[in-house]
Amino acid sequence: MPHCYVCDEVFASSFLSTLEHHEPQIRQLAETYRQEYQLPPISDNVARVCRTCIRILISDNRNSSDSEYIQWKVPRPRNSVLCCVCGRGPVGVVQLNDTARVQIYVDTDIYIGPLARVCWTHMDGEFLQPEEYNNLKIVHRPVHLVGAEVGLFLQNLREQALKKEVIEEKHLTNDDFVTVTSLSKSHFLELFTYCDPVPDGDRHRTVKKKDLLTFLRKMRQGLSDEFLRILFGYSTRQAVSLAVSMMRRSLMLRFVPTRVRRDYSDGVHSASCHFVCKRTVQSESHKEESNCNY
Ligand SMILES: [Zn+2]
Ligand SMILES: [Zn+2]
């Protein structure tokens, strides 16, 4: 089956047109996009392009000379009901919120439009997990921002700029991780894969990497909730208390039972996991004995 030269999807021949029949600028743009999508050179010298790609090429070629459009790094175009990171969906896919879109722009210089959707499994609370940034397939395209989106985006950027400096996982080096949590960054990320949503009434409450950092910091040094609130940027002391409690419950669901059954004989990794396991169980018993409000 023939492939589209630009998006590399397979199509019936009737959905493809020969690239040679289009203007030189369109052919050049198709070449540029193919390179940006990091597709290998093709041996077939009769390159063909699908209807969707040709529509995009024609409009992008026209818009690139329009001063109302900005040439920006954006995720490669996909069906809007699919995840803009991995292309899966529409089941398990949610709309990417405005705060997350601005955070991605601040961290990566990639602009994601207001209708973009992502798998909820790529999210860490309200933000896209930084590990997913590298999975975004990027292309430089002309983008036109309408007034409402400009206002919203600038407002979110302002809020981001005014935010107090707090400890965030994505800004910590490996050494910082060991200092803050007693775990290396890779062990921390592995531990987070065990942090399942916690049943809470008739719904499940997800836990974030920030909650795990806070929990480990508390386990390691027993800092007060008020101090942790300032350190990690929680809104109230009660929010810290809730986050620590949810994280403890989450770890007790799967991590602790799994780890307790294991033999801790494989060196540093086990030792660090053993530390978390032991402290989680201790904090759980302490909570039950004294009804203390972490
Ligand atoms: Zn295509
Ligand atoms: Zn996805």
C-alpha cells in the first residue's frame, strides 16, 4: 500500500496525489516537513501526498507570508480527538488545560493550541509529565492566534512569571534528588510508577510527583506541614496534610505489599526502596497509634 510522503500514513491510491504535480514551494515545504518529522529518505521517486497533508501544505505555504501568522514550534498535526503526544485515542484522552499548555511553552518553547488533547496517563496532576516532552513530534508551522487565546495565554504566562520559587521535580538534578528524597532521580521516577490513584468515596484521587517529593521529604526529615507548604508551593497546610496522607495510602496499595515480599539483596536500589517502604509502614502505624494529622 502506498504511503503519504509527508505524514507516512498508508492510504488507498485514490487518496493520494503525486507531489510532482504541485508548485515548487509546496514540494519544498513537503520536503521540510518530512525532514522535521524525521522520516527517512524514500526510494520511491514518485512521492505522493495524502489529501490532509496537501491541504496543510497549501494553507501553510500561503500563511507563512502573512504577517498575522507566527512561525512557531507546534506538535505535528493530528486528528484533534487524538493524543497530541502519542497519537492514541479517543478513549482515555483528555483536553490539555491552559496552565499545562503555558508550562510546556515555558519549559520547551513549544506552543500547543487550546483544543489539544492528551492521554491522561501522560499527566502529572494538571501538568504534562516532563518525560513526555521528548515524545512530542514537532514541526515549525505558521500559527494564527485569535484575540481570546492571546489574552488567555498571556494571562497564564503572567501568573507563571509571578509564581514564587518552589521546589519542582523537573528542576532538580540527580544530586538534588538524593538530598531532598534520599533516592536517585531514576529510583524516584520508578517509585512514582507504583503511585496508583487512591479510592476516595465514589472516585479515585490521583497523586502527583510533587506529593511524592513532599511525602519523602517529610519521611526523611519530619518537616512541619507549614514548612512543606512554603517549600513545595501548596496553597494551605491542609493541602500538604492531604497530599501526604494520599501518598501514604497510595504507596500502601501496591508498592509496600510488593516490596515487602521481595528479597532486599540487590544493592543500592533495594536499600533506597527499603527506606521508603519502612518509613511508609512506620508512618502508617504511627498514624493509627496517635491519630496524628500529617
Ligand atoms: Zn499525509
Ligand atoms: Zn498519548
